[in-house]
Amino acid sequence: MVDPLLHYSNPLVKREIFNFSKARWVALFGRTMVRHDGDKPLTFSSEEDVLEKARRFNARTIYATASKYEVVDRAHVEQDKVVAYTPFFDVDTKIDKWEYAVRAAEAIVSFLEKEKVYKSVYLLWSGEGIHVRVNERALPKDYYPVTAAHALVQYVLKRVKNDIRRLSEQSGGVLKVDELIDAKRIFTAPLSLHKELDYVAVCFSPDKLSKFSLEWAKPGSFTHEERAYEWYEEDEAKELLVKAIQEYSPYHEGIKAESSDKEEVEGKLGRFQVMGLLQAARYYALYGDLDKAKSFGLNRAIFYAWAKYYGRGYVPKGGRGVPSVPSEFREDRALVTVAGEQVYQEKETGYFVIGDRAQTPRDYDREIKDKISATVPYDVAWESALKYVSSFPKEVLENQREFYERVYLPVRDKFIEKVIKRKGSLDAFLQ
């Protein structure tokens, strides 16, 4: 077993970990996970501080957030005030089948190259898998960084899912690629030791992927490309991100040999679907147009999920956390107030807009209706939702906060039980 302190005393190791961890919230793992130094988020103040803190906290593995902050302090990390985010694809397997991770990474890299994203890409061997990472400066600053990263990763994984699923089946189901994008997500720092295995998290360029072997990751004789995490071309992923934002859904989908939706198996609807359904019912109860109700429902579900990523809760006050609408689109769209909420609306179709794209009834059917139908008949869910929403006074439905707190919150995790199966009286909700 390698001596962690001996490893972290290597000048190159200290230098790489410190440089990578600048503006990131650090986590150290030994017997337990440590993320704070006293009451402050853990950071490194210098190269020597890497070794000092590894010794002090008896750390074996060093992590850092995918998020970068202007200031790494309690206020910034608790409120998710993220200024940049490193998109990454977490390719995971077992050590005896590491070649499948390489092949899966090749599929992801190949797609990125087709989308003209390659100067900003680097690979990191994580110990039992590979991270495909995209430098955060390749993403334009038009969107909240966490949302932009998630949209990009989600879009790419949808395009390579057949290749990944085939490789996962060939591996016996041990290969998987998950969406792990969230504001406080930590991942392995370059040249950190793995938490259990005697391997080093080495970085290398995509053109060396086919040549990778486990010999590269051996402590004491590792092969690593210094500062690979700094390779980038400004806004290189802009065109890819525009396409990704247009079909972004703020929930995660892992890719495995056999996938299942835990919420569906448990007979429970996801919060995203419940929000979309209730918002659609809210619009229909107030205004009566089913197509626009579907557009509004999906639009608001995306909006609140987006606000959650920013960490501002359910009452964003405009500006940050709200998907931007580029000026070139605004001639065809208007900012209107609907049910007490401000939302962009296409002038021609009347559909509502978020993420530079109008949400259509067809989008609603795919993201809300079809997902609900996998658990309960949608017609039943819709009629129950409409009856439930209509039981509230009009002034509640026309107030953003009131709707969230009195209509959505009480049933978001038990919609089937409390609304469809009618366990518990509606009177309890109206108090």
C-alpha cells in the first residue's frame, strides 16, 4: 500500500493539486470525508498546504468541486454562487474491466470532436474509470454554469447512449455512465490517489486515449500531462450548448445495461413531473387553453428546477438563475405576467419560452405526460390534479408564493397517495 504522505510530498503532485484546486471547494478523504476547516470551506492556500492538510487530516484522496467560485467562503458555497463549472462525464467500471471505460470514453470524445469540441477536452483516470472533462471556459457565460454543464452532458449522453449501453452489456453490466452534475459535486483532483486502489489520477489528452494503460497510473512512476486541465479554446462549446439547451431537462438519467426509474418502481412520481402537471392544471383552471396549459406547465417545471440549481429556492427575483433570452429573439417574444409569474411568450404561437426555446404541447407530453403514464394512467392523474387545483381560491392560483406553498409543497412527494388515492382530506391542504 502506497504511503499517501510520501506521494503528496512530490513537488509535481503538490503543484498540480494546488493549481487545479484554485477557486474550488476542497474535500479530503481518509477514514472520513472532511470538507471544512473549522467553520470555513476547506481550501489550499499554497502548494505546501496540500501536504500539510493531507497530513493534518490523515487524507488519502483529494477531491475538489466541479464548481468554481469567485470566493470560496461559506456564503458563496452555501448559496451556490458558482462562476464556472467543469462539465464531466463519469465513466465507471471495475478495475479488471478497465478497457471498457476506455472504449466508452472514446465514444464520448468522438462525439465531442464531431461537435467541434476538442481543444478544451482532457481525460482523467479516476481509479476505476475515466472522467472525460471539458474545460469550463469552453462554455459561454450566457447561462448559469451548472445548468449549462448539465445540459451539455445530458445532450451528449443521449447521443452516445446506444454505444454505452452496448459496452455496458458486454462488460456484464459493470460499466455505467452517470449524470453527476450539481453545484456541490466533488470529483478527483489530478494526481490524487484513489480512495482504495493504489492508482494515481493522471491526466492525458484525447489523442492518447487509445494508448492508455494502467501502468500510467502507478504511484512513483505515473505518466501525466501537466496542466491538462488548463487546455481550452474560449467558447469552443458554444454551438453545442445552444443545441443542448433547446432540449434540456433538469433531471438526471444514468446509462446502464438495464436502466430503471426508481421513482416509477416505487410507484412515486418525480417532483419535476408533479410540478409540471400541477402548473398545467393551474393554467387550465384559470384560462382554459389546454395546449398553452401544457406549455406553461413544462415551462414552470423547468424554471423552478433551474432556480433550485442556483440555490435561490422557489421565489427567484429575476436576473440570476433565470435562463436568458438572447436579444435577437426578443422581437418575436414578449415578457408577460401569467398567474402572478413573469414568463416569456412567443407572440405567434402563444407558447411559453425558457432556455431559448418554446415549450410545446409535444414537449410536455414527452417530459411530463409520458413519464407519468409509466406509473399511473395520465388521464387519471390529470383529472385528479385539475380537481385538486380547482379546489383552491382563485387568488391562491394567481399568487406565485401561495401556489407553491399551499398547492405544490404539501403533495410534491405523495401526489398519488394524497391526490389520486385521496388519502387525507383536501381540507387539510386548504388550512
